[in-house]
Amino acid sequence: MRRAFLNWRGRCLTASLCCAAFLSPSAIADNQPAPAETVVRVTPAIKGLIRGGLKYLASKQNIDGSWSLKEGRMGHPVAITGYALLAFMAAGNLPHEGDYAKNVASGMQFLLESAQPDGLFRGTSGSQYMYNHGIATIALAELYGESNAPTLRPKLERAINVILKAQNPAGGWRYTPAPRDADISVTVLQVVALRAAQDAGLSIPQDAIDKAIAYVVSCYHEDNGGFSYQPAGAPGFARTAAAIYSLQVLGKYDDPRVKAGSDYLVKNLTSGKDRSHWSYGNYYAAPAQYMIGGNTWQDWYTQISQNITKTAQREGDMVYWDKAADPSTPGAVFTTAAFVHVLAMPYHLMPLYQR
């Protein structure tokens, strides 16, 4: 039985998620209706891709429990470990549960050991601290929410404090842990971390939530429904995916800009015009469409799973995705973790994606 989880405003919302059940996203606060129920099933072929992808990821884990793109800080071991752990969790693996429990436990220990006394994760590129910090904090929050392990909470609390202190006056975040500039790609990771921590029982100031919403909205383009990297910039696929996902985890599920952004993503998926940062963008587009639900999610999953299937590479019984799937990817470990996560979403095992 999976753990109980909380919605963004703190009201208890419980669900018993068994491996044979397919549940629609739960109703959000203020008794607003959940999306229309649509069953999206993981086919045997997709299950094979998930299994092969997890086996590939397990084969790439380092002795210290981390995953990375290459040796050293430029391999982003903290961030890539976060992405890999979330992929394993999306497919039902926890530190004491699942075929890859040992891999998850080892990766979790690496993250715990990478947290500095002030809460910031070390072993990252100095120019991209908050990218690494955000995804690592999300993974840590999801692990704490699933286990309530007392050893995790103090480090999670310190990691969240780093995020809160780094929020700039406009409500967003940028590369360094200081309240200066902001952009949507760094901001999305921080707001998802705040939401995951809230779900796990930590208290998040309402002012931080309200300011984050204001920043994301400032990147919106009413003329086409897209969102830009920063206010007044040009809209794009990955940026729009990150923005509407941010609004949803901040509690704005039924904001008309979420629907407009969703339509923007669908048009782009159909036309194929903007495939820059493809795997990164889909990492946010999938949960965003999932939380909208209904035919939107069903159609999206059908199309994106077909695309992911066509670009899969095989090595024995392992499956991975590299630059053939996304020329802009930083590496196969990241892309494989992202796509396994997307393919496994119909299992409904991530409390973070429940409304």
C-alpha cells in the first residue's frame, strides 16, 4: 500500500494504490472536480521498455551510489542521481521495495551524503547550483514522503530553506542560491521541490507560493498560449511545459493559462516544429497533461509513447535513449531516466502528480 499524501493546501487526501488498480487524479482543494476519468494502460510492449530502461540505469550506477553523465562535477552526479531515483520510484521501487530496492537505497544514501550542513547539495557545477539542488530535493522529498524516515527530514528541511532563501523578489529562481535573477527552467525545479516537501508534511510559506505563481504568470504569452524562458522572451515547447506544470503543482490546476499552455504543447507535438530540449520538455509536459487528465492525457500519452518507442536503442535486454532520440540531450542516462519516468506515469505511483 502506498503512503497517504496531502494536497497543496494541506488537506488530507488518501489513496490506496495497488499494482492492479488505475486511479484518476484525486480532486483538488475547494471541492473542484477532478479531470474526467480516462484509463491509460501500460501495454506489454511499454512494460518491456520500462524494464529494459531500469536495467540500463542500474548498470550505470556508480560504486558510491550515484549516477552521472561523466566523471567529476561536470557529470552532475547530484542532479542525475535525482532523475534516476525518480525514474525507479515511478516504476514502483523504493529503498525497501521493488526489484531495484538496493539501487534506490544506495542512490538515496549518496544524496544524503552530498548535502552540506547549510542544506545545499555539493558536487555540482558552480554555475548551476540550483538546477542540481532542485531535482535532488524533489527526489529526497518523495523518498521522505514514502518512508517518513527520521534521518531524511532534517536534511530535507535544510534543503527547502535553501530554496526559500534563494527566491528572488519577482518570485523566481536562477542558477545560484541567491535572490537575484530568475528563469522558468530553474524555477520549475524549485516549485516542484516545495510541492513535494509540502506533500511530505513540511510547512511552506504561502507568500513563497504566491510569489512563485506571479513569476510564472509573468512569462505567459496571451497571443499564443505559450510561456517564455523569462518575461518578454520568446515562448517555446520546453518552457511552456515547465510553466504549466509549475502552475499546477502550485495549486492553479484550472487556471485558463494552463489550458492554453496545454493546447500550445499539443500543437507543437503535432507539428514537430520545436524539438529543442525534447526529453527535458517532455519530462514536464507529461505530468502536466496527466494532471489535466481525460482525453488530453490519453492522447498525449499515446503519441509520446509511440515517439519514445521508435527512438529506443537496445543492448541485449537493456533499453536506453541517446542523441538519436534527442540531439540536445546531455547524455543517455538522463534521457533514459526521463523517458522511463514518462512511460511509467500510468502506474499512478507518484503522489506528486495527484491533484
